[in-house]
Amino acid sequence: MKVEVIDLKGCDHPRIKAIATIHLVGIAKIYGIKVVEGDRGPYCVPPNQSYLENGLRKWTNVLTFERELWKQIQNSILRRYEELKNDGEREG
């Protein structure tokens, strides 16, 4: 399946570095995939929403992807993220 990264916007948050919009060509456009900076480098988190359970805020994914498709989505987003990050370092 062809995955196109339509948009990747930076985010002013300690761990969330960007929000991606992708196009699964011929199927759907998906907004809200987060690029998170983890201890072992950046990774992606699917769109999610919060809810309260016993007074505690919890999160659940809005979409669940088949494993191989999710790998393809993450690779596309992280490749674009690294390109933009490297371009920003060159300019600064």
C-alpha cells in the first residue's frame, strides 16, 4: 500500500515533537499520528483520545493498524521527520 506523508507539523511539547497527516492512497487520509521522542529515539503513536476511568485519565487508540501497514506508516513518517529535523539543524 502506498503511504504518503501529507503534512508534518512541529509541536511545542517536551516529548511530542510533531503531528502527522498521512494519505493511504485510495483508502483514507488520517490526521493525528504523533511523533514522540523516546529514550531510544523517535517513534509514532496512532491517533488516540482520552477518557476517564475511576477518576483517572486514560488513553485509547482511535485506529488500530495491521502490523506491516503500521511499520510502513511509521517508516514513512520518521523518514520525513528526520529529513525536516536535519534541514532545521543545517539552517540553524
